[in-house]
Amino acid sequence: RRDMKITEMVPRETRFLAQQDVGSGITLTIRGFKRVNAGTDKEPDEKVAMFWTEDNVKPMILNATNAQLLAEIVGQDDSEVAKGQQVTVYTDPNVRFGTQRVGGLRLRAPEKREPITKMVGDNVVFDDEIPF
């Protein structure tokens, strides 16, 4: 018989991307941004979420640190420029909440970027031209 771990006692399923969804990293393509209620009906909490072009991937709540990282990754502080760009979402175990180290999601530039030029509607338009 194995006792349950404390962290397994509370269900961690969420409608937004979480640490257990990304592990050491998952590279995703940004579809867009939208204000969402990240709280409950009784206690609303409006946040900005980042949505992906990949199917079956939950949106990610964008906090101040990740918004700053995103602007650095795409090279501009413009959400329209970010659409269609790829980022790697990973778990950073050193993220703190107050004095506690709780881990959290962070963004980094992907190791290998696909040559994306722009979004047309919900579709990513790839730049397939090979420079010579």
C-alpha cells in the first residue's frame, strides 16, 4: 500500500496551461490573446490568456514576467507581431510565490524556429523560401 502524496490530494486539472502540461518544455505557435476570467463566477479575476494554433493545448495566462519575456523573444512589445511566432513554454522550478518556491511556467525562444511570416485569420503562413 502506498500513501498518496500531498500534492496528489487536490486535483490539479485546470482550464489553463499548467506545469504538469509542459514538463521540460513544449514549443507552441501563438494564435492570439484574449481577456478571460481566470477566477470563478463568484470571484472573477480578469487576466490575459495566450492561445495557440496547436490543437488540444490549453491557453496560458500571461503574467507580467512572461509578458516581458515574450516581448524580448519576439523583439517588439506588440501583440500583433507576436501572433504566429513560436515560443517554448517550460516549467521553471525557481518561480516563487511570496517566500515559497512553487515553480511556474516561463517562456523562452525555441531552439529551432520555424520560418513563420504572419497569421492570416487563424492560419499560420510559413515562409518556405530558401535564401541563396
